[in-house]
Amino acid sequence: MGRTGKRSESDMELMKMLDHYQSGGVDIFFQDHLSTPLEVVTMMTMHEDEVFMPDYVMDKQDKLIQIRFDQVF
């Protein structure tokens, strides 16, 4: 988020995608904490010098059940 308080287009796209998954029952985690799409985008913006990679967790029937954003070192 820039100084004007507006989110970038890529931030908005990520939030929209995560909203879609969350509304479909997928849990979203950021650094091991259950999070909302807004929290994920806000934290990634606050830590823009760090790299976070999504890990898509599937159940035994190959259904997506979690998206986990963890810092890559």
C-alpha cells in the first residue's frame, strides 16, 4: 500500500483471489496464523522486502483445503 493509502492492482488481484478461495472453505494462513485475505495482503505489503511463498495444501481427495504463506529465506 502506498503513501496515499491505495492498494496496488496486484494487491487487489491477490485479495480477490484469496477471497474466492476463502469463500469456498479454504483456510488461509500467514506465518502459521489463520488469516483473512486483507491480513495477508497487509502483512505482505508491510514486509515488502521479504519473500513469501504460498503452499497449497490438499486433502486425500486432492481438494484444496489450505493456502499457507511462509517466508522464504
